[in-house]
Amino acid sequence: MEAMEKLGLLSPPTRHEPCEEVIDSGQPAPRNGEDACRFIYNAVMPGGKRIALLKTLLTSACERDCAYCGVRQGRDFRRATFSPDELAGLFVRLYRTGLVEGIFLSSGVAGGGPRTQDRLIAAAEILRRRYSFRGYIHLKIMPGAEKDQILAAMRLANRVSVNLEAPNPQRLAHLCPHKDFASELLQRLRWIEEIRRGEVGPWPSSTTQFVIGAAGESDLEVLSTTEWLQHQVGLARAYFSRFEPVPDTPLQDLPAASPTREHRLYQSSFLLRDYGFSVEELPFDSGGNLPLGTDPKLAWARQNLVDSPVEVNTADRSDLLRVPGIGPKGADRILAARRQGRIGHLADLRQLGISAGRVSPYVLLDGHHPARQLSLWPAAVPGPA
């Protein structure tokens, strides 16, 4: 089988493995003149740089029987495998023609987690040492990988990730009945953090992925685990992959999860990571789920800031971040502007790039509620469509 034919079989399954910030909702980047373009994505790296990212598996052979997964053991479809040499050579060819700048490399588990991890490490070593590639590499850590393998992967990669898939052992048993949550998966994230704390870096960031909507998990369960991982193992990012049924799998008749639910989980995870929120403050319903119809930060502000607005001229950064329409960069701009003088009007906020309409119900300017433009349409009279 030719290398490009293998790529055509091994890249599509990675659409279920979100990584970095793939632009255009995971659709391949539009490029010309190369078959591989279907498998190259415009992605935003940690820090904001945009690159062309190749996403692929090393092999779609897998000995695991995860109930939702399209490459699970026993499923009838055409499989393929790259050798580490073959994959590295294909990537370098694409890199030298200017089509790619980085790679996300995952794999089915074939011959055990440690053996599969060895092959992933070998591919990265060939890229770094034989071809002197200095660009972006994201390596997946396999279930059961050994600690010294994780150290080797971290010395080669810019980012490493461990797919927890579920927020706790009980939920994982529904998805992956033969994976051990604590010993095979969570322990790898602990080791990554131990290595970062115990040896001089720089070290790659670490992420995980949850499958959403296939195991009956609540948003509260998912976000509680996410918060714990951020604080205890230095997790840089949680990815939420909404469940979509795959034919010829045990969960093929389960309905797909809501894209809006996935979006609300991302919004909430950013509130936990970047805005100083805790899980206890998020607006869960009685079933432990987020409201689908409202941004969680806006829902919190409606409950907490309408009667206790934030004074823009005296609030600290953490309080500014609680206001809808003010993000980390906006808060920093406000703090810088306050050193030059008072902020007295919504126009001053607009000049700082902040949406005056979003912030105005929840702030004070010099002790006064900012004037807000009333709707042209009374509440009893519907406006134009």
C-alpha cells in the first residue's frame, strides 16, 4: 500500500481526537496540488501561532474494544499501519514542500501500550534526530505506557496528551470496559506532572480528552474532574468530543450528543482555567448539567451582578473577569487605562476594545450605572424578524 493511500485510511479517524484549536470546525485546510491536503488542518497552537497541522494515526489496528470507537477490535473495516520510518519520511516530504508545519500523532493500541508507545517515540525521534525537524509535535501517550517512555516522549514533543475519555471509573466502564481509569490512564497524567516538577525543562504542556454524551455522565462530573486535573496535575487543556454513533459498534444506536453541550463545556472549562471560577459557582441544573440556552458566564452574572455590579475603576483583575464581555486581555487593558485616569463612560470601554453593550448591565463607572440605550421595541410589541 502506498504511503498516501495509508494516510487516507489513518488520518480520518483522528477527527474524533480534538487537539489544539483546529479552525473551520475541524475541516481540512483548503490547499492545492497535493492529495495530503485533505488531512492538513489550520490550527492555532498554544500561544496563538497558526500552523498547518497533519493529524494521523500510526496504526488503525487496535486490540482494545472501546464501545464508541471506530477502530475498536473486531470492527470490519480496512486497516493500515505506518512504520515509524515511513511516517517520518512522508511527513518530511510534506514539510519540505511547505504543506505542513507540525504533526499530531496518535495510534490504535497494537501489541500493548508500551510497544505502541515505543513506535510513536521512534517516529518522533526520527523526525527530530535524522531529519532535524524543529517544528511542532503533539504525541499521544498510550494506556499503560511506562514512565521512562513518557519522559522520552516529553523530551521530543511540544505537547503530550492522555485520553481519559470519561470523568471517573464508573463512566469509563460504559465506554471502555477493559481500561483501568486509575492505573492505565490517570497515572500517566500524574507522571507527566511529576517529571515537570522533578527535572529541569522546558517541558511540553499536557491535555486530555473526554467523550461527551455516551456514558450518562453529567456536566458536573466532567467539569469537576477537569478542575481537579488543572489544579493537581497541571493540565493545560481539556478537550470535549461529543459522541457521534459509529456503525458496527455497540453504541451505534445511541443518539449523537448536542454540539451546544460540547460548546458550553468548553466555555465553562475556560472559566475554570482562565477566569478564576470554581465548579461550585457554575450554573448547573438539578441534574448537574449546564443550561444549553445561556452562556455560563452570563448566567452567573445575571444571578450575581445585577444587584451587585462591579466598579470598573476600583475592581481587581479577578472581579473584572467576572463581568460578561471582559476577558483576560480586556481586564489587563482596563488596569493599564486606570493608571492613566478614570474610566467614566462606556465610550472609554469601547476604546479599549470591550463590548459596552455586554458589560453595561453589570458594572458601575465612578459609582453610577452607565447609561444604556433602550430597545426601540416595547416588550409587548415584537420587533422585526
